[in-house]
Amino acid sequence: MPHTLVHGEKLYYEEHGDADGVPLVLAMGMGGSCRGWLPLQVPELSRHRRTLIFDYPGVGQSSGGEAPFSTADLAHTLIGLLDALEIPRVSLLGAFMGGMVAQHTALEHPDRVERLVLVGTYARPDAKRRMLLSHWRDLAQEGVPVEVLVRDRLLWTAQDATIEQTDLIEQMIAFFRRDGAPLSADLFARQCEACLAHDTLDRVREIAHPTLVACGRHDALTPPAFHRVLADEIPNARLVTFAYGAHLVMVESAESFNHAVVEFVSDT
């Protein structure tokens, strides 16, 4: 399995495809491993761009993750991975926490980013998001069974039509019940803390990169209003709202989502 040392920790990564052009990096949201990109995004995106996925420290097959961290720290980790792999410049797609990491990467290391795709994310959480993330953090710290936390999160991340597919939902929960979460409850709680503390609202206007801001119309976790703020503040950004899909828009509208990403990263 491919690992590389980044700041003294073994970081797991996978590279897919050998297409020309600037590589595309996919940064996962909180609570998930890079395996989440494999079924729907990697097969299509890697046909058009060399595609890199990775696990944050302590997630999946990556070591570390014991120390407190911020979304800016995770951006520093990502840059360390690019350095280790000798990749000078990438297009960067980030979902939720990954979108926060992408913002910091573009702000702190602008020369390493070609294009930016921000999905289901925000520049600053409001009171409701802070309350929800604190609730998830507390559930994790109290040691509730993983299926309880998964059900709670699905209520905020899947649209009603998806939740109506009860067999699918139960399969997803059974997967976590069988295989467990890809990170410890303590690390998930600290990911919640990192997302709670994330705040780039006063700086995102400094992002000069072409940026695609993508969201599902029915996203309850990060509603379209958050994405409109990002698209309005980032000078060279455009907003795409998918009519079918919620926070899991890359799953619920995978074909349309992938097409929009490919078209955007290929636009020279």
C-alpha cells in the first residue's frame, strides 16, 4: 500500500490515471477516508486528470492524528504530501472539511494551486452549524455506537429522496457497523473542533484562483446561502447548484457533478 512520510507521519495516498494536465487532488470531508472517492469520482475523474486521493493523519491507513489540529494544519499536511510526491501544482477539490482545507491551501500556498473546487463547505460557521458540530463532537466523546452517529449525520447530509431508500440507508449503516469508522471517535471529535474553528470569511476574497463552488439545492448541513457567500467573495468564482442532491451531492448527482468538475478543471 502506498505511504509516504509527511512531517514524521506515514500518510496513505493513491494515484489513479495517467492523463495529461495538472493533477487533481480530492480532499475528503470529516469522518470519511479516501475510499469514499473510489466508487463514483475516481473512475470518471481519473480518465481526464491524474487523480490523487489521500487520508488525513490518523484516518484510514495513515498514522498519527493524536495532536490537536486546525483546517490550516491539514492544508500544511497536504502541501507536505505534494512535496513528498514532487507535485508542484494541482487543481484541488475539497468537500466540507476538505473544502476548508482547500481554502487554506489556496490562501497560504497560492502558487501550488491551479484551480479550486469547493463542495458543501463554508468560510465561517453560523450559530446553527456550531451547535450541530458541537452536538456531533459530544456524541463522539460520549462513545455512542457508530451507527447512532451515522444515522444522525445522514439526517443532515442525505436528501429526503435518498433517505426514503431504506434498504440503501440500512446497507450504509450496516457497513459501518461491520467495518467500523475509518477513524477513532476522539479523532472525529477533533475534526468537529477543527470545522468549528474554521474561519476564512475575511480572507477568501484574496483567493485569485478560478474557483467552482458546488452545492446541492437541498443541502441542510451547508445550505446554498453559504455557497453564495463563497461565490460572491471569491473574485474569480462561479456557483453551480444541483437541483437533485443535498450535502452528498457528489453521490446523489454523481454523473452531473463529475461532468461539471471535469469541464471546469479542463477549461484553459
